Amino acid sequence: METNTTIDTTENQHDAPVARFAELQALVAGMAADFEKFYRGNNKAAGTRVRNSMQELKNLAQAIRTEVQAIKNGGKPAAAGEEGAEAADSDDVQ
């Protein structure tokens, strides 16, 4: 179950929080059927899908955390490829 939805980076900053929350809600809602199948129906394949969905949720949560931190610190949200660059820059400081 791939539910990677991307958000257009041309959105203004007021729409981004609503879009991010909607993306989070859609991901969680999409997992409901597999949770039901695994926990109530003991369907092992659904368990694999639950684990994959939870990994997607973890990745989305980390992206949102990084974005929130960047905005909080007075900058703009980092583009998808810039997350690692910020981490590398902070490692260089001694």
C-alpha cells in the first residue's frame, strides 16, 4: 500500500499546515483496514502492510519535524533533498 502523496512546494505558508495535517490524516486513515485484518482476522499479509505503513508514517513524521524546526528557527521549510544537507552542516561545527 503505497500512499506517498506529495505536496506542491508552491503552496503559500498558510495552506501548508492544513495540507500536512490532511496528508497525515489520509495516511493514518488508509491503514485502518489493514489494522482490522491483522488484529481481528490474523491476516499476516495485512501485518506486513501495517509495518510498511507505519514506516511511511515514521518518515512523514520526521519530515514534518524537520520542517517545523526549520520554520521555528526563522527559516523556510527545507526542500526534500535539503534535509541531509542541514544535518551535514551541523556535524561540521565543533
